[in-house]
Amino acid sequence: MTVPTAGEPHGTYDDGATPATAVVVRSNGTSIRRGVAAALIAGIAAATLGTALHAHVWHVGGAHIPVGAIGSVLLSASLAVFVGLWARNVMMAALTGVVAYALVGLMSATGAGSLIAAGILVAGDTPPVAVAGYVWVIGLAVGTVGAVAVSWRVLRLSDRRSTRR
């Protein structure tokens, strides 16, 4: 049994058997480099835009809705899925999320400490901006895992469909 190369249909074997659950398609070095470059660019964009937007909070009645953080998480997960599907490699979706998460951590560790509101209590409550920060940081990790799962599922279904033809 051999793993298909980039020129062969995805998920097929020499003996025509059904592919395994996870088929890793070998690519030439150029497509791997392009995938890594796309993951780095998307990870930087997700971290930068997400960090800039996550503190937007809607105040509706007495509720505080962290729409900026929710949007930032959706943006970063969408970028990771896009890169994973574009590169046809689940690891590129994971790399996008890891780059974004590392940059967010770096920005929070080296940035202006007075802007980070985590761990602050105002009148016994956590301020809405701190909640938005928690949603952004935790959501980024969860969104990355979700993006990897979605990318894996879509690529797996795509490989199955290509083997039926």
C-alpha cells in the first residue's frame, strides 16, 4: 500500500481499497512552504485583529455581551479553517491557531499591563472588558481545536468523494 502523492487522486491506494480514516497526502516542498506561509500570515492577522477588536462590549439593559470577543474567536477559527482547506492539510489549520495563540500570549505578556483587566474586581464584579478578554483567550484555543476538527472532517469527506469517482 502506498500513500498517494500530490499528482494522484486524494485518498486512493494502489490496490484501490478504501482509504484509512486519516490519509496524509504527500506534497512537494513548495506547497508545504505555501501552507506554512499562509498559516503564519493568517495567524498574525487573527491575533492582531482579534486583540484589537475583542474589547467591544454591547450593553443591553443590565447585560454585557462581549460581541468583539465572540467575533474575534469566529474570525480566528474561520481563518484557520480556510488555511487548512486551502492547503489541504489539517496541520496548517492547527499551525494558524498556534501562531495566533502564541502572538496573543506574547502581546499580553509584553504589552501595556494597564490595559489588561483580567483579575480586577470592580464593586465585587469582574468588569465586562475582563470577561471579553477571557472569552478571547479561551475561545481562541477552543476555536483552534474546532477549526482543526472541521478541516479534518471536510478534507476526509472530500477524500471519500474523490475515491468514489
